[in-house]
Amino acid sequence: MNSKRIAALVTLVLVSASGGYQLKAHAQQDFPPPCSVVIPAEWGNYRGSVVESGLVFEDKNGTLRIIQQLPCTLDGSPNGPPRVIAEIRRR
């Protein structure tokens, strides 16, 4: 290393040690509370999601229910039951 780099490094270490450079913590961003939606137990188990359709649940009879928009308010509280956009039944 050349002498200019060593001098710059030493200067940086000395300034940092003397408090010339201080790290500041930024305030944490407040996020809204998460939405809590209750799915009726009779809708069965969660089976996955479809990008353009929604969340899929399958009950004990093989019926699939697809939910698209979860009903939440701005404060994260539920706003009624989830809306089923499609129901696929087995025969």
C-alpha cells in the first residue's frame, strides 16, 4: 500500500474512534396490523393458492372453494366472512 492510502486509513480510524462519525439508528416504520380472517372449519383444509384465482380450500367431500379477496379493514380487523368466488363439487 502506498503512504497516501495508509494515511487516509489511519485518519478514518482516528476520526471514527474520536466520535467524529456517529451511526444513527433510524426510526422503525410502523406497519398496519396483519389481517386476521377466520375460515369456517367446514371448508376443510387449505390446499394452496392460484395466482389469478385465490386461496383454495378442500372439504371432506372433495368440494373445492376458491377465495379471492380477504375482507379486511385498514386497521387489520376482519370485515365479514371471506367471499367464495368459485365452488367446485365432486360427484
